[in-house]
Amino acid sequence: MAGPATSSPDTTVRCIGLKISVSRSKNRIDIYLLAMNDIQEDASREYLNAVHTAAYRAELARVKGQ
């Protein structure tokens, strides 16, 4: 749902939801691919911050065996 084809405000909101909801490492690679998308209108870097937090949570779940 979040990606370069989605409008910036929608993408940011979805990524913030992703940041909160990640509790397993299942989609870890997809989260890293999201981090490679650079949204030009994201001056406050909310998008990348949310994606990096989601990646951290996915890696933490992987280490815990989830």
C-alpha cells in the first residue's frame, strides 16, 4: 500500500501504521525495499523514519525467532 505510486500524504500515513504494526520478520525484505524509495516531498523525513523503525522492529523479531 505504501510506495512510489501512492500519493505522499497517504504513503506517510500508511508507513506510520506499518511502523506500529510490525511484530514479525515475515516481510523484512519488502520493508528494506520500501526504504529504497525516496519520496521527494518528504521534507521532515517521516516516511523514512517510519520505514527504518519498521525495519528495526522486523530485525528485532527475527533475532527473537519470530
